[in-house]
Amino acid sequence: MAGEPVVLFVCVHNAGRSQMAAGWLRHLAGDAVGVRSAGSEPAGRVNPIVVAAMREVGIDIATAQPRKLDHAAAHASDVIVTMGCGDSCPVVPGKHYEDWPVPDPAGQPIEVVRTIRDDIRARVEGLLAELLPDRVTTRSGSPPPRTR
């Protein structure tokens, strides 16, 4: 990948898993990675329990809007991460694909959504380590201070 890598997170409703993943990647990578999310059948809004769970860790996704997955977004992305969208996810030759078997937070209590949130964070950290191997993040989500 030349330049800033672009990651597209895809789930069915773009109201839970993909929004959490996008929030984590923006938080952990800053502007070093382009971040998109979309859904094959987008909901009208992001799941409020998901918003609350992310707010607990200092990430505000309250203004995020579910978006319809389109092939232009897939073609413009370097990495496509799918989470439960099955056959409706796009297949674009030459793209790096990952499928994360993450449970859907829809209808789940906050305790379950927290577990999903933390699983997604670990997966995003692994992806970030692959995309930007020279960048090290701390568990707080901040890069360590640079020394010269």
C-alpha cells in the first residue's frame, strides 16, 4: 500500500460492530489510516447501547450515521473487514479481506456489548499492527511519546 491505507468495516446494519471498529481505528490510528464503515442493510441509527459502551472508553460515535455499502467505497479501500454480512459483502479482486466472527450487539445488554467492544478493540489493534508495523500504541490508545 502506498500512502495512507484505507480500511472499510462492513456489517449488516452498520449500527454496531462496524461502527465500533471504525471508532476504535480512528481512536488508535488518528489520521494515519483512512476509516470507512458501511452496511449491506443499514439501520436508521447507530445502536444506542453501542454508543454508550464506546462512550465508556472515551470514544464518541453518537453522531455516526449508518451508510449503505456501495462498490465505490469497496474499490477505494485497501482493506475490507467484514463482520457477519455474508453473501451481501462485496468481493473486489486485489483487496485484502478479513472476516471477523464477531457477535451482533443488537438486542444485547450492555455487559455483552462491552465484551464485543473489547474483542473488536483487540482485533483492530492487530490490524493496525499489520498496517503500520512501525507504529506502536499503548493500551490507553495513545502512541508513546516520540524521542529524538
